Amino acid sequence: MATMNMSQAIKSALVFEMERDPDVFCLGEDIVPDPGGVFGVTEGLQDQFGKNRVRDTPISESALIGASVGAALSGLRPVAELMFVDFIGVGMDQLFNQAAKMRYMFGGRANVPMVIRTCCGAGMAAGPQHSQSLEAWFMHIPGIKVVYPSTPHDAKGLLLSAIRDDNPVVYLEHKELYYKDGEVPEGEYTVPLGKADVKLQGTDITIVATGLMVNRSLAAAEKLSAEGISVEVVDPRTLLPLDKDTILDSVKKTHKLVIVTEDVKFAGSSAEISAMVAEEAIEYLDAPIIRLAAPFCPVPFSPVLEAAFMPGEEQIIASVKKALQG
Amino acid sequence: MRISNKKMIEMYSTMVKIRRFEESIEELTASGTITGFVHLCIGQEAIAAGICGVLKDTDYITSHHRGHGHLIAKGGKTDLMMAELFAKQSGYCKGKGGSMHIADMDLGILGANGIVGGGPPLACGAALASQYKNTDDVTVCFFGDGAANEGTIHESMNLASIWSLPVIFVVENNGYGEFMSQKDHMRIENIADRASGYNMPAEIVDGNDLIAVFTAASKAVRQVRGGKGPVMIECKTFRIAGHFVGDPESYRDKQTVKKWQKAEKDPISRFEKILLEKKIATKSNIKKIKQEVHAEIEQSVEFAKSCPEPSTEDLLEDVYVD
């Protein structure tokens, strides 16, 4: 067991898998020169694995994502880095029209075993085009998988699974979580895709949270427990395919649900979770579902406004208390 | 260059097969027998036959919405293609793709494509794989004058040039990007001029002259297999059919089309003349080839008609690899 931050955990997964499987290679913008990607995740990888296996690309998202698709079709296992999830617009066709659909529209004749790693989320005053949470867009695409770890342990295990998965996977890395420390087992272990994790057991209410919001929910839960409120925090870890069973089991136990996500509330990832629970477990709910998410605006630059944009601990506590009132 | 008689006959047969397949599709669509959007490559057969004539099975191609010719020239099976166009379960894509999504990984066909400009980045990826695995396989990226204006072709040509990827960018300049004629959609006459912007060698050929296309392709393949980086070949041709079957073609006059259908411009007629003049084939050989091809296409139609429809139970099959 080692203590490391999420950035280091991601890198250790890359190193492990590239050592194990010669078909795995990395490409992306600025992933080679110091610091190794914008957040230093890929630092030193080219020194270890060489220029053939760790490739810097020009600023060409269509080409870098599309080349990943073509390489995956031709037998390799690319791990592409999209510098910021906000840049997906430039290369979106290659993801949603090509990678996602090829197996189906080619009648099962093709596999596209690729991973797109990308950073997301606000909190660094990076502005409207560098701070978004776009998981709802990706969840809406049949044919891909969407992974969103909240701890270094999950980050390493999920990335190993994602690289080994024969489907295209979008792997989301919250910028603030890069610096978050956690315990990570040495060597090989995987966290299965499509399996949620109950991060905290509780009995009074369920919080389903994603990404950075898992951490804020756990912090809120600790404060709430001092007031005698027992919160269960469920982290889906994979958004597509969504682990409905773990979420429903929790709701059937606590009878109350708050969903906390950083993406915009309207048509956001919380909407799918909410609709699913309402469809399949409404008789178990003692109170309306509460969704706590970002307001319907671009992410503002000002740190004061950005902090107001992102759901915070106080809001989570208030939402829990509201739900408990029934 | 010296081309064997066998090769010449083979490529002629390929052109005839493409033509007959496309005319067949035109008839079947007009009669309402098959449905969906279809984009025919009538008049452009020499490019598919000439370029693919130099490729091996392990070489890759990326194609586009007007891709039946490429698929056939690369070895695609006409019965599976036809069944796919009939939307049947036994088609190449189990009826789930249609005309624009036929692919055959075993033959290095990375698919026709419904997105103009969708292929070039994929071609870079396949070429990257060859380079990575240290094989001498090349990737041909077919695209049209319309696609030449998509951002993806710029990104792809640049990426291929900086990484010296084994890609042959074949631009089929048929005079039209959908309904827009070339003179309106770009300021240049020769798309090959753009290659110099990537320090990439380029050649311009008469795309309706099979021998010229084959010769240029042979040279390109030698260069690219040798690891010297990507090249471009611009093939000048003309799109005889409309953009899609059913296109009223209000944007062009019928006289221009008729001119290109004449024997002295049509790629198949031109090559037939050479085969006869050089005594590589007799009139009787040619007739036999046409009969065999027609029979093959007819059989593929019968096969397609006889195949079952896909089952609704298969709607969710192949969304993911399990």
C-alpha cells in the first residue's frame, strides 16, 4: 500500500499497463515535455517507453482522437489524452460518430479498444472554456463507457480496467482531485467498470455523488453525523454503464435521495439518476428526490462566482436536511 | 511502366463490376426495392481499381459515402454488400449500417463513412499502427474535393507529415462537393497544391486513365512503403451520377454530364479500347467478362432478396463488446 495523489495513481496505472501490454501507447498534446501534460500526469513516460509509445501531437483534436480510433481498429490499444474535456467539441465526431458506433454499424466486425483521458471540473478559475463537466453528453452516446473516479484507489483500478476494456472509454479526471491523496495498493488490481461503491455506509439518507462532489458529500456527511444524521454516500464511479442496483439498494434502505453533481442541473447526469430512481423505486421514497447541481450558466471565471457555481458542503447539508423533512 | 496482362484484365474486370453494381443499385433504388441514401461512383471506377490494384490485403483503406467502388476494388464481397443495401441480416453489417458503413477488417477496409472528412484521421491511425508494429503496410485515404475543405483533412495531412506516417492521400476531384461545384467551393484548381503546405509530395493524374492512376499508385506505394512519409495523388475525374440517387441535379446542366459519358472520356470505354488495341483482350474476352460480372451482380441481388430481415431481438446486439 502506498499513499499517492490521483495524478500519481493514474500514472502508475499507465506505467503498469504499458509494461504489461506492448500494444498500449499514449498520445496527446504536450504529454511529453516537462511537466508531462498540463497537470504532470504523464511526466517521464516517454523516457521510460520511448517515442514510438508516447507521442506528442500537435493541437489537432480531430486527428489525435481519430488516429486513436484508427489505431484501435488496427489492433493497438491507444490511451489518448484530451487536454481539457472542454476541447471535445473539436474532435467530437471521431468519438461519437466513429468510435462509438463502429462496432454496431459494422455489424460486430470491429472493436475500438481505446481510452480518452481528460480533465474536467471547476475550482481553479480556469474560465468558462476550461472548467466544464460534460459527462451528460458522453452518457448519452450508446457504444462508449464513461468513467469518473473520485479517489486515487479508484483512479488506478478503473484506468487499468478501462484500458483492458475492448470498448471506447471516456475517463474523466477532476482537476482538483489530481492533488488529493489516498491509499493505493502496489502492483496489479482492477476496479470493475459499471460497479458503484458505497463510500460511506448510512441509514437515514442516500447521497449519490460524482467526482469532486463525492469528497464534498463525505465532508458534509461527517458534519451531519455529529448532529446524529447517518448519511450513506454512493459513488457510481462509472456513469455509463450505470450501476442501478447499488443505487436502488441504497434508496430502498434509506428512503431518501439527494444527488450531488458538478454538471449543470438541467438535463445533467443527475437527471438520469433521478429519473431512474423515480421509475424503479418511487414507492420506497419518503420524500421527493433532491438534485443539487450547478446552475444553468457557463462556469464563471471569478473565484467568488465560481465558488457559488459549484455545489458546496453547506448546500449539501441544507439539501439533506430538506429531504429529511419529507 | 510494365503492367502484366493478367493485372490489366483484373483491373478492367473490377471497373466493370463496380459499374454494374452501381447501375444495379440505381435501378433498385428507383424501383423502390431498396431504401436509404445511396451515393454512386459511376464514372470514377478507374481510381478505385487503379489505386487498390497495387494494394495487398493487409494494406488499409478508409473510404466515404461514395465508397462502393473502393469496397469492391479492395476485395469486398458483392453479395454481402448487396445484402447490406437490402438491409438484410446477412449483409456486411447485419443490416445495421447500410451503404455508408460497410467495412471488412479482414480486407483492411476500415469502412465507408457517413461523415465527410471522417476518414482521414482514421487513416492516420491505421498508418500509425503499421509504423508502430514495424510492418510495411500502407493506408490509402480516399477523399473528395468536398472533403478537402473539412478541418480533419488539414489536421490529418499535417499529422501524417510530421510523423512520416505511411498514408497515401488520394483525392478524387470529381468536380462537386455535394451540390457545389469546385470552382465555387475553393479558390484553387489543383487540390494537390495544398500538399506543399505540409511539405508533402503530390502528383496530379487523369483519374479516368486507369494506367495513369495505377502508375501513380505504384510509385506512391513504393515511396510510402519505403518509410519516406505520406504522399498525395489528385485524380481528376467527373461525377456522372448526382450526389445521391434521387438528386434532381438542378445545379448542373445535362450537357456537361453527357460529355463525360462519351467513350473518349469514360474510364471503362477508354481502357477497353487500350485492351483491344494492344491485343491484351479480344472483343469476345470483353463480352465474357461483362457477362460474368453481370451474372455475379444478379446473383448477389437474388442472394440479397432471399436473405432474412434482421430480428428485432438483435436491436441491442453489438452496441458493446461484452
